[in-house]
Amino acid sequence: MKLLYWCLLGSCIAGYAQQPSFSAPSRAASSLDTQDRKVMQRSSPRTVDRMDRGDPLTLNDVIKLSQSGINDDHIIQYMQSTKSSYHLSQTQIRRLQDAGVSQRVIDFMINSDQF
């Protein structure tokens, strides 16, 4: 009887752990307003999909967000919400700078492992 109890308890816990998390879209919604979302959906639907899933932003995503005119605060807020950590090389930093990403966003990315 005890074995059956523990097996059932283990199954319940395992089933609960596999439940999908639905918090990712609300994270994205809080970092992109309706207008920004429309702009990004047209220019980079993959970035919006990634944000909806709550995935960390890639360098290309950061560049696309920045070039689309998304506010630095929104980009940083999203990176904070995903607890993203970036280990940027000098080449990657230069690439972000050349693409027009603000120094504020780049500095946040450089220091992201401290948060």
C-alpha cells in the first residue's frame, strides 16, 4: 500500500512538473506594447515568437529590436525577465555598435552575468 502511495505521488509530481508554463507571453506583453509588437511582427516574427516563448534574445534579436525603434527600456526589461546572461566578445560588441544598438543596451548585456 505504501509503495502504491509513493508511486501515485511520484506520478502526480512528475505530471505537474511537465505542465507547460504560460507566463512567457505575459512577459513579452509587458516588454512590448501593442504598437511595438505590430512593428516587430512585420519586421521579425521570429523575434516575437522567441519572446512569446520567454526565450533569451539572440544578438540578431537585439539588433532587430533596436533597429525597429524599440525602446531600450523594453529591450532591457525583457532581458531581465528572462535572466539572460551574455558573454560578449569584442567582435560581438563591435557588431552591436555597428548595427546601432545603444551603448546602454550593450552595457547591460556586458554586465548581465552580475544580475
